[in-house]
Amino acid sequence: MEEDRQEKTIDRRFFLQGAGAAALVTAMTSTFGLAGCAPAKSGTSDGNGGSSASSPKSEPSWFTSPEPIIDSEISETIETDVVVVGAGMAGISAACSSAERGLSVSVIERGETWSGRGFGMGVADSKIVRAAGLSIDRAKAQKYWIHCCGSRVNESLVSLFFNRSGEAMDWVIDKCEKGGVSVLLWDGYSRDPEFPDEPGYHVFFGGPEQSAGRDWSRDATKLIYEDSLAAGAQYYYENTVELLRKEGDRVVGAIAKSADRSYVLYKATKGVVLATGDISGDQEMLDYYAPEVAHCNSKLYTPIGFNSGDGHKMGLWAGGAMQEGHFPPMLHPQAGAYQQSAFLSVNQNGERFFNEATWVNGKSLSYLRQPGQCAYSIFDKNWTDDNLAGLPFGGGMFWDTFRVMGSGQWDAAGGQAGVDGAVESGMGFKADSLEELAVACGIPEDSFLSTVKHYNELCAAGVDTDFGKDKVFLAPVVEPPFYAMKAMPAILTIVGGLKVDTNLNVTDADGKAVEGLFAVGNVSGDFYAVDYPINIPGNSQGRCITWGYLVGETLEKA
Ligand SMILES: Cc1cc2nc3c(=O)[nH]c(=O)nc-3n(C[C@H](O)[C@H](O)[C@H](O)COP(=O)(O)OP(=O)(O)OC[C@H]3O[C@@H](n4cnc5c(N)ncnc54)[C@H](O)[C@@H]3O)c2cc1C
């Protein structure tokens, strides 16, 4: 076991280092925002994927197709080889890949411009991974993925990603090199063999979006967008697609309401690609497809309300089927303070409730189930040393937040500044005694003191008989000042959607393709199930570019 826990030897020139790492924390703070610890809203699952919060017994509204939009209602028809619905990362990648292959492309977007967010793309290979002297054990990582998804995914799609995402990433890296944006690997991946991260998370540095304090992946998205324009793709903004047009069994176009409220039919000779993102903007769909997280207090998807599951609905109406089971959520545990690591965690009742040395969704879901969807990460004066001692055996997304990536050094000053900032903003508390800390957090003092005392005994014994946390993470809480950081979950996105085959063709429940209809990015399904595996951090965006890149290849042959 100890051998498994050794850090891999790698060439660190390719990793994000020093100031870059600190900037990531700053950028994440502005993007992820800080929320207050509010009581949970109630939403009771009916056990069938529905919820009593909205439509208790009735059939979901989107199960019924709307009336068709007839020709006399259409003011204009525009015909191209390919129509892409949605100008997010997946749609832009699909448009660019198709246009670069010589196809004419229309992209229909409801917003005033393209959308993008996030910090990095996770893939199973790339020329940067290889140049760093690394390789990702695809067979092992793929097996972990399928296990994490409860064996409910389409394994052919998972194989497609593991086999082709490196090629798609190289396509993006070429654009970044040409556009003056540096692509680096993130070095904070988890070293825990039970919750492994592979070093495939590519972040973007030095571009105009990152320099302006916006999300770093926007620089890559922007370069793909610009190349799609250069290859001739046409973007139609402030056009909301409401319905697909079918002729016989084939989807032949998408009908959009334009800014002047008239209908435009965008016809496609080769195919319509749905790229409308997730369902975060539709509470009824959240209650139905993601009841476990539907009432999470913090939902971060932007632009707010734009992703109302329209592509999911239109795909169903056109004969496609939805993936089975609930949709997996992509969560993070830092809607409150940033610093948590694997320190003692207590809820508002002062009780410890889990093994804190777990992964992103493990933490987030556990916090979500606590009173007020909130817990406190408790540590003392020695927290930086304690954290550093644990990092070679754990770490990873939303844990290794303050390490100086690349050097292997802990950024003690940056870390302490982050903790002090949380105290200043009210997302954390600092006190000279445990009694005062309990009062500051509003936790019953007796319960808190007895939990800390018991935890310190476990630390002294070196065995966590309560939850089985490894002894390398058993840091006692003994020396003032004492800290309590608010730990709260947030939804980033919901990654479930329409069934697709390995051509990204939308299919019915039996796997029969709906002719002319494709789906990429979060509107497409069966790549994730049950949970969002993060052993390749950033794989949601990795999938967007891979599916977008590959659907161009399919459409070229169509
Ligand atoms: C704060 C934050 C940070 C994140 N960071 C990361 C990260 O670092 N790495 C990672 O892998 N993932 C990250 N994610 C998730 C990731 O950003 C998304 O999963 C991914 O960008 C989804 O891309 P998409 O193209 O599928 O959808 P989107 O980018 O959501 O694009 C969908 C587009 O379709 C448009 N649209 C919707 N309906 C219609 C309609 N009817 N007609 C016309 N247009 C329509 C929308 O306006 C939108 O522009 C993050 C998410 C958040 C919220």
C-alpha cells in the first residue's frame, strides 16, 4: 500500500506552478462565489425520480410534445450542412470540427454571445502529458470510471473517450499554441489509490480571459470559436430553438424563435447537433432527474436559467430516449470556505459524520445531507504542517487548493491568507479556545467539546475506530488558535442526457439511431451514471471537446 502511495516521478516543467497556482485559487474564489449557511429547502423524492416539491404524481410536463410549428408560421429558412443548437464548449467544438472539414455550419444560440466557464479540461492523453514523461493507465482508469458509475454507463462511449480524447486535446493545444495561450498540467491530483486522480487536467494560462480574471477555459473556448468563424461557421445569437423539424423518420432542421419573435427554420442536410448543455435551469427537471441534489442551496451554472433542458426535451420529442436512472451531479464542497483538506469535520449539532479523507462528491454529498447543508472543518495552529503531511497520500480536486503546484511545496503564506480571508468574510471562525469556537459557530458546546476530545483520542491512538480514516490524516486539534471553516456543497452541473451511440447519434431506448440527430456535451447521456467520476479531473470539458471534435468526423462522412 505504501508503495502505491508514493508520488510519481515526473518532469515538472509542464505543470502549473507558483503564482499560477495562487491565481487559480483567486480565480476560483471569484467564480465559485461564497454563499451563506442557510437552511435546506425541502424536496421529497417520490422514489421514482420525481419529487413532491413540484409535480407530485402527474406526468412531467415535457413528456408531452408541443404542437408542431407549421410552415406558415416560419418567416425565413436558412440551409446548411450542419446545424448546431447551443454555443457552449461542446457546440463550438462541434461547429469548428465540422467547418474545418469543409462543411457549412449554422450555430443557433439563445444568448447574446457564446458561453464558457471553468478552469481546465481533463483527458486521457495529450502531447503535453507525453512530454512531461507521464502516461495515464487507461485500462485501470477506465475500470475505475465504470465502477464509480455503478456499471450503468455505455462502456463503448467510455472507451471512445479514453481512446480519442488525447487527439481532441492535441487539436485544442495546437490552437492554444497558435493563439498564445499556455497549456499546463495541474499538479494537485490525488495520490490516494482508492480515490485516484490521473494527471490529465489541462489548464489554460496567459490568455486574455484569464488575464481579465475570468474562467481560464474560456481562453481555449474562444480560440476554438475564432477558428470556427475562420472556417466559415455562422453564429445566430438571440435565437432560441423550440422544436426540431422532422421529415419522415429524419430530423432535418431546428426551428428557433428569433430576437424579433419570428420563427426561423434552420435546415440541415447532414445533421442537427444538440449542444444545449444541462438541465440546471429547469427545477422540474432537476426534481425529476436529479432529486438528490435538486434542492442544493448553491447552484453555479451560468448563464443562469439558459440551460433549461431544451435539447433533452426536443430530443425526446424527436424519438430519442433518455439514459436510465438519475442523472449524476458534478458538485464541489467549497461553496463556503476553501480550506478543508481531510481535517475533522463536524455538523451543526457538533457531531462527526464521515471519513473526511474522501473525494469531491463524497464530501459534497455528505455536507448536503447535514442540517443546513453545512459542516465545519476544524483544525488548529499546526494546520499547514498537518495538511502538508497528508498531501502525498491524498489531495486532489478541491483539497489540494493551496499547494504551490509543480514545486511540491506548500504555499504556507497563500494558504494562511486563504484561511484568514474566510474568517474575514464570515465563512470561517478563529478562536483561542474550543469553547469560543463552538459559540462562534452556533454549535452546542458540550457536544462539540466531546467530539473534539474523542477525535483527539483517536489521533493519539493512531486508529480511527469510528470511520476508518487513515492515520496519516489524523491531525489532533490541540493548539490555539483554533479554526472552523464552513464547508458547503454547490452544484456545478448535471451530467445526464439523451442516449447516443459512438457516432454521437441520438438513439431510442433500443439503440436505434434517430436519423439526422446528434448530441454532444451535457445534453448527451450514458457517459456518466450514478456519480461524476473525477479520476480524470475536468473530464466534463474533456468530453465537450472530444464529442464536439468527433461529431465533425461523423458528419463529414454522413
Ligand atoms: C463555475 C463552474 C466551473 C466549472 N469548471 C469546470 C472545469 O474546470 N472543468 C470541467 O470539466 N467542467 C467544469 N464545469 C462544468 C463545465 O463547464 C460544463 O459541463 C461544460 O462547459 C458544458 O458545456 P456544454 O457545451 O455541454 O454546455 P454549455 O456550455 O452550458 O452550453 C450550452 C449552450 O446552449 C445554449 N442553449 C440552451 N438552450 C438553448 C436553446 N433552446 N436554443 C439555443 N441555445 C440554447 C445555452 O445558452 C448555452 O450557451 C464548471 C461548471 C461551472 C458552473
